[in-house]
Amino acid sequence: MATPRACLPIVLALLLPLAASAANLTALGDDVLYFTIKAGYNPDYTERCMDAGDDDNVILKPCSGDAVSQLWYISGDTIVNYNSGKCLDVCKGLSCYNFFKGATQVIVYECNDGDNQKWSSDAAALVSAYNDDCLEMCDSSRCDPMYNAITDACDQDDNQQWGFNLADAPEF
């Protein structure tokens, strides 16, 4: 597993307001930092977190402190789901493209170091190295399912804003 020191530049770039300083992150040694990834936009006034379901689809579900499918960690420039061990992935192929929305579905997939699994931050947005689009919570009636994670042209709207919140490490 990657260490926080090796991932520190991307961790610090991705972490939005967080009650830990760089010194505190460094002091954690070789421990992995776990996060929930919360959407900045809540159309139904429900806080929604990225959740990797059993079908590898990434959807925004109500935040739950005990849902391991909502627990993520950073490894290099990838974002890995704790529960599945799979990476956040911009799906490739025609079946992954939403023609009505003009956007691409985001899933979890076996980690493979592809550009479709590499992410960087731009303020509170997450940008895919694969298509230079931003991770977005699809809140349109054209999305099936509703609140699906997609990538779309970056526009700094609230549905492209994300918060990384430190979470307790899972008990083994």
C-alpha cells in the first residue's frame, strides 16, 4: 500500500477544509488515510457520499458512517474503494457514454494504472487524466440511476465540487 508521505502532494491537493495540518498528516507514518467523499451539491438536502455498490457502479447515496462501500483511500494519483479494492474509473466504451447528458459513467474497476483511473484536483473539483472532464454528481432526470457519478466538461458547478472527510480506519 502507498504511504501518506508518497501520496502527500495529492492528498494535500485533494483535501478540502480538514482539521488536520500537513504536520499531522506526516506524523501518521505508514498508516493509510481513509476518507468519505461528499458531494458539494445536495439537491434534496441530503448529504450524499460516493458509494461503490456491488455492481461496480459509483452512485451518490446518503452518507453513512458505517458503510464500507463509502470508504476510499488515495494511492498515488488513483482513488481506491476500501470495500472492493477497485479504483475509481472513467468507464470506456459506447455503453458507458450517456448520449442525452453528453457525459461518461464512472465506475470502480480493477486498478490498472490507466489514465482513466488517474485524478487530479482543481480547487474542489476532481479532474480525470483520461478526458480532462470533472467528476460530477448527475442530478438530471436523464440519469439512470439518479445521482450516478459521471464525468462531464468542467464548469465549477456545485455538482462538481467534492469534500474529502477523514474517516476512521476500518477494524480488521
